[in-house]
Amino acid sequence: MQGMPDWNDLRCFLAIAREGSLAAAGRVLEVDASTVGRRLSALEAELGAKLFDRTPTGLALTDTARGIRSAVEEMEAGALAVERRASGED
């Protein structure tokens, strides 16, 4: 890995993990499914790992994705805390 993954790519990863498809993740993030797909491809290239397997019921997390999900969720919680503190809600 050359650098830190883009936060927007990681947000897409979490949305896909939670929603199970590019289309559903796009709806949650209010972006087109193709944008979600591009961000996922960029993240997989950055990490050098496949994060989802296509299944008849949607996208399933690979072992690698399961391994990083909690760390990305911690990053999300930190980012949300920064937003709350910056806006005076904390």
C-alpha cells in the first residue's frame, strides 16, 4: 500500500458492506451506482485485495473485507465525532 486510502472510497466500502449492492450503497450515499463501483475498484487497487464476491443475493464480503471492516467503522466514528465537535454538538 502506497498511501492512506481515500476516505470517500472507504465510505463507499462501508455502504456496500451494509447494503449489499452498489445500487443500494449509491442510494444511501446519494451518488450513482457507477460512482460506487469506481470507488470500490480504486480502493481494491490501493489495497491490492478483492473486497467483495458477487453472489446471487448481492455482494458478499471477502475475508479481507471482514478483516478491515471494524477498523473502517472506527475511522467513521472518529470522523463523525470530529464533525459533531466542530459544529458544537459535543
